[in-house]
Amino acid sequence: MKKVLLSFFAVACFCFTSSAQDEGAFRFGAGVQLYDISEAVGIQGKAVYGLNETLDIGGAFTYWLEDFIQFSIDANVQYKGLDVSESFKLQPLAGLTYLKTESVNLGGFGSIGGSTTQLHVGASFRFVLEGGMTIYADPILILNDGSGVNISAGILF
């Protein structure tokens, strides 16, 4: 799984450097994320780069306020072809999440925790405000471990 994560980041870095001369928009922002399985809350920093007319790539770092989860890093590819209006945009997305958790010893039963890489799909709902700021809400379904739906929301500048 580490090789898959490293390959995804290498492709994302290549896309950033190869399209740096394109007229893409780079946006950054902050928000909160709710993690369904443990009902954890985290503070999130987010960045999104417009690759071309149809694709965005984005990344987010979340610092969790719960003891069990330390941090997570999300990397997404988003399709921009479903604009509802000028001020409301719907973008399907797919990507990976790297989740770092604290190891918990279960006595004679071993331990759980450490780190995991999760595959996810979801959508990004974006509400564009007059000043160019964007309010986002991203429900994400974790596919490989059945942990449920994560929801992040915030503002992009």
C-alpha cells in the first residue's frame, strides 16, 4: 500500500510541475472534518489546483482532536464537468487517504493502530461567493475498510 501511495504522490507532483505553465487556479483554505467510525473531529488545511478545464487535484492535511487518530493526509482527483450554475458546482472525486493512528496494546490479543492507506470516492459541493471565496462540503465514502462516510467542510480562498 505504501508503494501505491508513493506512486499517487509522484503522479500528483508530476502533474503540478508539468502543468505549472497552464492557466490553472491554485486555491487554499481551512475547515473541519468528521470521521464517521470513531466520531472524531479534526482541523483541516486544504489546497486545490486546477489542472485543466475538466480536472482538479487536491490535497488536505487533517490534525485530529481525538487521542486515537493523530493525523491524516488526503489526495484527490476531481472532475469539474458537473457545474449546476455559476455559483454552485458539483465535482465527483476519487483518491487516497493516509491515516496515522496511535497504537493500542490489547494485551494477549495483540495491538491495533499504526497507519493505513484508504481508497475513497465522494463528491465536492462548492458554493462560490461574490468575492471569489468558495465554501466547500466534501462527503467521502471509504471503500476498503468499511469505516463509513467522512465529511469535511470549510472555505477556500
